[in-house]
Amino acid sequence: MITKKIALPLKQAIRNIFSEILTQFMNYLLILILGLVIGAVVMLFSGKDPITAYAALWKGAFGNWYKLADTLDRSTVLILAGLAAAVAFRTSVFNLGLEGQLYIGAMAAAIVGFEVTGLPKVIHITLCLLAGIIAGGLWTLPVTYLRQRWNIPVMVPSLMLNYIGILFTGYLVSFPFKDPTATMAGTPVLESTARLPKFIPGSTINIGFIIAIVVAILVYWFLFKTKIGYELRIVGFNPSFAASSGMPVKRSVFLAMLISGGLVGLGGACMITGFFGRFLSSFSAGYGWDGMMISLLAQNHPLGVLPASIFYAALANGALTMQSQTGVSQQVVGMVKGALMFFVTAQLFLNYFRGRIRKWKLTSAE
């Protein structure tokens, strides 16, 4: 009898979890479909066949094992940037400095990669990745200090540090760390012991993709299965309630920024040690900004970041094939991304106003 009483609430809890997952998945799928429909409408007005164009885009992203591998490799940095944004946004810390933190983390990994020699491969790679994590996290400290000391919102100083980080690394590769044999501003080539091993010969995919997946699982566990992660989410949901409950709000903001910078710094390190093999100025195609959009698309859920990042990588990789085979401009992909952000933002506003209306009704009833 007792077993039955316990089993019923357990079954109901499992049903509730699956219902929530299904609802989030359907919302996610609906947003994706609407974004693709907007792109299709633009193509129709341009006199192009959207079915043929999207088929070419699919072929360019997943047409064979090498293209699939390249798409997954491109998603590595997007996953880590998306996770960085998700941790910050979950804590209501709007870290807009991901791009600068990406550059700083990549630069630190590159320096360790070409300056340090004579190490075993596993140790050298580990040091490069740790350098990226530490440098990316440390780059957030000025922003956190301004937030804690004078209560300055993190948005403006983190945004300004983007430009400082990009220009600072540009100076480093143009003068003190410039490779004199290179035709463009960049560091010397990394030692072979600092390069991430590849899965498929002839492709770009390396173990950085596996690292990104493992990190996504760890971030999920941290946010939803630990006390500190619970505190971060409560601070993000209601800072006033968290403060009145005795939760360390300042510590939570500090940790969120530090972890966020470390994650995107790891993304930069994976790019340098895995794909480029050296630091190049302007190596990023706005991956930090894409990470923010990916996080919003995934509703700031660490596991949702995985498919959202692969989708974004597929759009980027398939766009060139779509243009060459069908004549549809790559700019259409940008329109699809913009449409996705519009629908995500609209959903956020709707949820906000629903919450306000619900709160007003409860207050009126009292």
C-alpha cells in the first residue's frame, strides 16, 4: 500500500517533467519553422525556389561525412559561447562581453601553445585549454568589480571590454608576438603537442566537439543539481527574494560572470588549438554574439544549447553551397537568424506580460 502511494507521486512527477520537455521542444520547433518560413517568403519574392535552396543548404551542411564533421566542428565554439551566455543569463547577468572574452582566452591558449615546449601532448593541450579558461574568466573581473563596488550594470562595461580585448590581442599579434614569416597578423604556429587530435583525417573536427558536449552536461548538472547552481537560478529569477532569504547575491553574480568568461574562453582555446593552429587577428566571425542568440533560442537551457548551436553551424556552413548552387544570397541566412531572434524576443515579452497579468489578478483577488 505504501509502495503504491509513493509510486503515484513519482509517476506524476515523471509525467510533469516529460510534459515540460515536450512543451519546450514544441516551442523551440515552432520558432525554427517560423524562421525558415520567413526565409522562404524572402526567396519567393526574389523569384527563387525555397525548397531547392534549403535542399542545397542541407547538402552543404550535412551532405557527406566530411561536411557533417565540419558542421559539428564549427558548432564547438558556438556550444561553449552559448553555455557561457546561458549561465550568465540564468543569473540575470547580461554579459555582453563574450566576444572580447573569446579573444582573450584564445590569445592565452596560443601563447602557451607556441611558447611552452617539450611537454607531453596531453599535458600541453590541458595547459592551453586551462589558459583559455583562466584568461577568459579573469577578463570579466573589471566588470564584476564595477558591479559590486558601484552597482553599475554589467551590460555597458562588458560591451566596452569587447573592443579593448579585440584591439589588445590585435596589438599583440602585430608587434610582440607577430610571426615574421606570416602574411597576415598572427602568432607563430603552435607546437604539435598543443594541437587537438582530429577524428576524421581530411576534416576539421577534433576532440574539442566532445569537450563541448561534456561541458554542456556538466553545466546542466551544476545549474540544476547543485546548491550553488540553485542559488544562481534563484538570484536570476528574483534577486530581491534571494537577498531577503539570505542568499549571497554578490557571490552569485561574481561566479556567473567568472564561469561565463571561462566557458567562452575555453571556446576560443578550442578554436586555436583545434582549427587554426595559431592566433589570427579577427579570427572570430562574431561567435560571442552568436552565443547570446543561441542561448536565447535554447531558452537559456544548457542541453538546449547543443541542438541550437548545431543548427546555427549548419546555417553558416550550408549558406555557401546554397548560394553557389541556387543563386540565393547568403544574406538570406542572416534574415533567418534575425527572424529567429524576433520570435524568441516576442515569446519572452509574452511570457513577461503574462506573468505581470497573473500577478495583477492575484493582487486584485486579495
